[in-house]
Amino acid sequence: MRLYALCDADSLRERGIDLAFFAERSATLGAEILQYRNKHSDIAAVKSDLIALRQMWNGFLIINDHYELAPFCDGIHIGQEDLYAIDADPAKAVKILKMAIGEDKIIGLSTHNEEEIAVANTLPLNYVGLGAYRATVTKSDAKVLGERLDSIAALSRHPVAAIGGVKLEDTFNHVTFHVIGSGLL
């Protein structure tokens, strides 16, 4: 099992946990990737946190949504809505994104079903997030895939990161990364 740590600012704040503790705990568990997600702070605060994480995290560092902050990390992760907000044609959207962040940056895309995986298979992505595996408090509107997640993951030509309520003890046959958030603390 390979780990991808999702560092959600709101979840950490609610639990009174700082970035340094989260990064250290993620490294101790062997996480290879750390994604920083901050949906409610201004861009200056997000940038400051990202720079601090870069200094304490030796693995891949990904920013959620804020592709303008790509120079401070290794890549970005975007959702379906964010992709289509860039352009109605997903191939054009990824091309625009690559021009904005650079060809050497990682791009991950959230997917939720077979149709979105089929579209993702046509795009030059580095990985897809697929889920939700279980219900979570951070994404209350997420459709839960449950045991179907693994069979949908088998359709992807990209590495798959299982997202949404994934636990360390979960097992999958077609998933590359378990995305673990505050549940790893």
C-alpha cells in the first residue's frame, strides 16, 4: 500500500493540529505525496502554508485547486468543476493548465465514476483521484462508490488514488495510492 496524505486546513484547524505535526506524521507513515487543501483562507495564507510545507516535506507536494501556486510545489490537483471552468473541452483545459504551471509539474484530477475515468484516460494526467470510497465529513455531497471503486479503478490508464474515507487497512487491487487525511493522525 502506498500513501498519499491529504492535508486539509479546515480539518487540522478543527482538531488543533499544526502543519508540522501533520507533515511529520505523514512522513512517519511513509506517505510519498502530500496534498495541501485550503478552501477558506485567502491566497496569501495558502501560499504561506505551502511554502512552510515545502520546507518540512521531502516528498511530492501538491496544491489543491490553486494552480497559480504551482511554482511553490510539485504539482496541482483539481476537481471536475475546476477543470471545466478552465475550458469546456477537457483536453484544452489540461493544455491551458500545463501552459500555466509548466510541463514538469504533476497534474491530478478528481473522478467519481466510469464516465469521468473514460474522459481522464484521454488526458495527459499524472494520476486520478477516484471516490468517494466511504462518506466523509469534508465532502458531504460525495457519491459513495464503496466496493465498486476498485473495479472502476481498473478502467483507468493512470495511477489511481482512492479518495474519501479510505483507511490504512483498506485493500484494493487496482489502486496505486490510499489517500488518507486527518484519519492518519
